[in-house]
Amino acid sequence: MGVHLIRKSNLSACVALGALALAMPAYATDAETSKMETAMTTANSDDAHLYLEEVLGDKAIAEVRSWNDRTLKRLTSDPRFAKMEADVLAIVNSKDKIPYGSYRNGVVQNFWQDETHVRGIWRRTTLDSYMSATPAWETVLDVDALAKEEGKNWVYQGGGQCLEPELELCMVTLSDGGKDASLMREFNVKTKSFVKDGFITRESKGGTGWLDKDTQIVGIDFGEGTMTESGYPMTARLWKRGQPLDEAVEFFRGEKSDVSAGASSFERADGSREVIAYRGLTFYDSETYWIPRKDGAFGAPVKFPIPTKAALGAEFKGQMLLSLNEDWREFKSGDLLSFSFDAFMKTGKIETVHLVIRPDERSSLGGYGVTKDQILMSVMRDVTSTVFAYDWDGGKWTSKPLDFPANGSVGVASSDNKESLTFVSSTSFLTPSTLWAYDTATGKKTKAKALPDWFDASQMVAEQKFANSKDGTKVPYFIVRSKKTKMDGKNPTLLYGYGGFEVSMTPGYSASMGKLWLEQGGVYVLSNIRGGGEYGPKWHQAGLKTKRQVIYDDFIAIAEKLIADKVTSPKHLGIEGGSNGGLLTGVMFTQRPDLFGAVISSVPLLDMLRYDKLLAGASWVGEYGSPADPVEGAFLKSISPYHNVKTGVKYPEIFLLTSTKDDRVHPGHARKMAKRLEDMGYSFLYYENIDGGHSAAANLKETARRLALQYTYLLQKLKDAE
């Protein structure tokens, strides 16, 4: 059930992409975190700012509140702030938003937030009702009411872990304040209530999955000897109904040196379930195993004979999909392959392999959705995508392109391998997102939902251009602007970037950006720098570890071309990035302060000599390299923003944003950077949301506030500049 992603690194568009739910790292309570990090501070007293890594430390929180107060006083007093906040609230609370949902057994399920349902409601309706202009929704779970009843700051993180095929028993995931750390509670959709004495985990990064109605596969922190050095679970256990959680029986274990290890089950076309386990050797290398079962007992794990830089995907008509991130046999990195799952289960070997698709140098694979009849696959060429329908005829794969809007992004929004109906989403910079219902049995396409026009795009244009990077590589980027924009170097311009973890930045409609930036005369630029997945694994691997400077050179090349083309000038050019993108903008701040008039660094990594010691950081050594390695450590020091701020340099005023409850990228990164700037007498803005997690916003009101703060800052720095 759901949409599959080709590359493991695409599982999240942020730096802390942790793998599958069962691979997530365990998370300590707030008190435990503060205690642990106090000890860490004592042990590393060479950095005078280490106290800022104490998440809830009194001295650290006092600094944060002081910086917050100063920033809020300036930005909220700007007369433009209140209107922008109201505009975003109207957008995020609008009843006209697309209610994206999943479909099975004649029912569409959706999670919805608006001004009445701030935390949100899980709801459902029939397909016929969903396709109408005014669906009749039935509330399954009201998270606002639950939070009030239980006195918790609950943030809903999913109710989709439902036992197939009935989809009556589900594991609802709830987070306190928006942290990744969460607890899972068994919920009965039919009775609309939590199951008395049902399955419930303690707060942890981790997860559960159904094996049958009375058995869960669980992977969380079970105490000493159950976590890897990276802080992720390394065991998978069987948890029987009524059994205390700590008595769950271990059936699979990785190594302490692994990034993570765990297991999950999946439903085959005939309704049977198979268990797949894995060891994450590094962030990009893994071993995968099939766990045979007989008479309810598990046999010895059988390892799939595939490369470590390869990822199993979904099963379709007996064929198991396999994506390559390295060459293997006669196949190339970036290929999507398949093999018979039944044959493997009989012999433990993979003898016959079929090529599904081989992208060329200008193409890459996006996500795909498996239905009862076909696989719908998004294929990008020069960063715009098309959807193809793939089918297996028993001996080979066939494909055909489907008729969806071109020159933007199109992909599968949700699908189910037991259903013919799937939902496909299309969008572009200037065209509101549209949701299509597509029947893979008949080929019928119906417009299900569409966003309204939130800003006037009739006088705007979106163009794709290319910049030549330092090593001669052509790097694509998109410019969105008014048709009347004068190339006089005076246009307030926002350049956005990410550049990591094989995550692709693709065209998309942003109502808030259009309303708060484009309509104010701003120019928006989206970069497709190396490190991402826009051109497949090679585009990503070109910037790994000590090769990472090419990512920053790509971004610099785009900025310099915008200036050379007189789209803008340094005092009118701002940059924004979050998470790994926050590192990107932090590096730009220290390497090329002369190019930019504004810098937004959101939930960032900035101390690259300690990133691997903070929260989930150790799992990203495969991306960034190890600070302990002499060569990699020297390179990391050379790019680390925190270590490269110098006195006597004319820096632009940077805006640092983070969240106290971010348990992916530690708020200490932003805090320590702010303190170093303060020590050196530099001007900066800082805002730390007390809740919010890695998204830096726990609810829609906070989202509107954060966006209004950001755009007020950008207008002050770039539009008001003389």
C-alpha cells in the first residue's frame, strides 16, 4: 500500500532521511537528553559553546529566548508581517486545499488540518463522495480533542500502519511537539477508539509493523546492546498481543557498527505475508535478507545476493524490483531491474534478471506506485517528469507514456497493489497542483481535485537555464519571475538549494511563495546542484564526502550567472536552504559572503566536526565523511561554517531558524553559530520554535508565523536595499 521510491536516499527530503520506520533511531526523554548532553559537554570542554548543545539547559534556553525576542520584535513590528501571516493562514487553513488520501476497499482516507482542526483529524469517505465537490467526511480520530483530553501536545505522524486486508486495526503514530521520536498506539477504525490493552510502544524513534492481527514486528530501543553506534535500533522482535513490550522475542540482529538494522513484512498479491530484514552498513550500503517462516516459526535469514549499493523495491506479478546505485553484472548504476521472488525463495539465488528501465545521462527515476494491473513510474528528464505505465507479461517488461500535464512534476500520490484505481498528482511553478484519479485497468483519467489560483500567474513566466560550474559541468536551474521583470540587477531574488542525499528539487506550485514573494516583485530561483538525484546516482555521488566542494561550486556558479545576466545583484540576492540545505547556505555565508544580501539557514548542520556526535548525525557519515578520519576531517573543517567564521569579514545578516524539539538535526548547530557570530560582533537574526520538530512547525499557525518571519526578513534585506 502506498507509493514506492526508487532510491533509499529519497525516503525523505531532508538531511536526516532515516531509512524505514523500523530503522529510526531511539530517542531519549527530554530529561535524559539534557543529562546525556551535559555529560557530553563536560567531556568536550575545548568548545566554549558546548553548553548550547544542552537542549533544555537553563543557560542555553535563556540565550535562545533573548535571540528570539530580539528577532520577533524587529520582524513582527514590520507592517508587512501581519498581512503576510494572515495571507499564509488563509492558504494553509483553506477548505480548498487538496485532501490527498489513500484508497482501498472503496474508501478514501485523509488527514486534514485547518483553523478549526489545528492539530488535525483523520477522516474517511467513500470514493464516490470523494470525487464530488463536497465530500461527506466521517471523522475517525480528532487529534485536537485527543491532545486536550490527555494534556499532550500531540502531533499526528500517521495512521497508515493498518492490518491488511481489513484495514480495521491500525497503529497510530503520535509525537509530542513534532519530534521524530513518537509512540505508536493500536487503534480500531470501526469503533473509532484506541484498543483497550492493545499494542502501545514507549516514546522512541522506531516503529512497528503487522505480521498478523495478534503479532507485531517491532524495532525500537530495548536498552543496552540493542542500539548501533549511530544510535539506531539494531534488532527486530516479535511482539505478541498481551505480551509486555520488553518481552518481545528477538529474531534478527545487526552489528553495533551498522547504521541500523531491522525488519518489516509486506503483503503479496495472494494475501500472504513475507518478512524482509536488513542491515544498514552505511547510509548508502545495506544487506537485505528474506526470513522464511514455517508453521509460525522463523528460519535462518537468507541474504539476497545483490550489491550493497542497491535497494529492493515492491513486488509486482511475482517480480521483485531492484534499483542499482552501482554497476552490477551487465547492468549500470541507475538501472531498475527485476527478478522472480518465488525463484529466489526456492533456491536462494538470483539467476535471471530483467531490465525494467535504463535512464540516459539526462534522465533519472522518480517514485512509482504499484497497482493491481500496472506500475506507474515517474521518469525525469532535465528535471521535468512524465509518468509511464509498466507491465510484466510473464517474460518481459512493456511500457507506455501516459497523458498527464508536461513541463512540470508529475508522480503517483498514492496506490495500492490490490486496487486498479490510483491517484496521480501534477504541478508546476505557475500551475496549481491537480490530483487525478487514474484507472490502470481501463486507462480512464478523471480530474479529482485541484488547488485554486492563490496568486496571479498570468503575467509570470518559468524558465529553465543552465550554468557552467567551476569544472565545466552544466547545472540546471529554474527562474520564476514576472514577464515584465527588467534585467537591471535590481530584482529581489531568492535562490533555493539543497544538494544532498540524492534528493531531487523539482518544479512545484507554492501558494505561499507566490503570494508572499512573486506578487511582491520577487524572483524565485530553484537550483538543481549536484548532490541531489536529478540525474540519478552519479549526480549524487559526484559530491560525496571530500568531493563535496563541487556542490558549493555549482551553487556559486548559478548565483554568479544570475548576477552576470543582471537578473539581480549581490545586495538583492538572497539564499535559502533547510537541513542539508541549511549547511549549503551556511557554507555560502562563509565562502562567498560577497555574493549575497540575505541568507536563511533553517534547521541546519553547521558544526561539521561534531555533527556525527549529535542525535542522528552518525548515520550521515556516508554522505559527509568522518570527522575522525584525517583526510575527511580536514576537508570537513575546511567547509564547516561554524569553524570558518572570521573576524573582519563583511558578512550579510544571516537568519538562523531551528526547533528545540528537532531530534534529527540538533538545535545546537544553529545556537552555536549564533553565539559565535555574537561573540564576534556580527549582526544576525535567530528564531527557535519550542515545538515543531525537524519541520520547525508543529501546527499550521506556527507554519504561517515562520513563513511570514522569513519573507519579512527577505523583503527587508533584498527589496528595501538601496
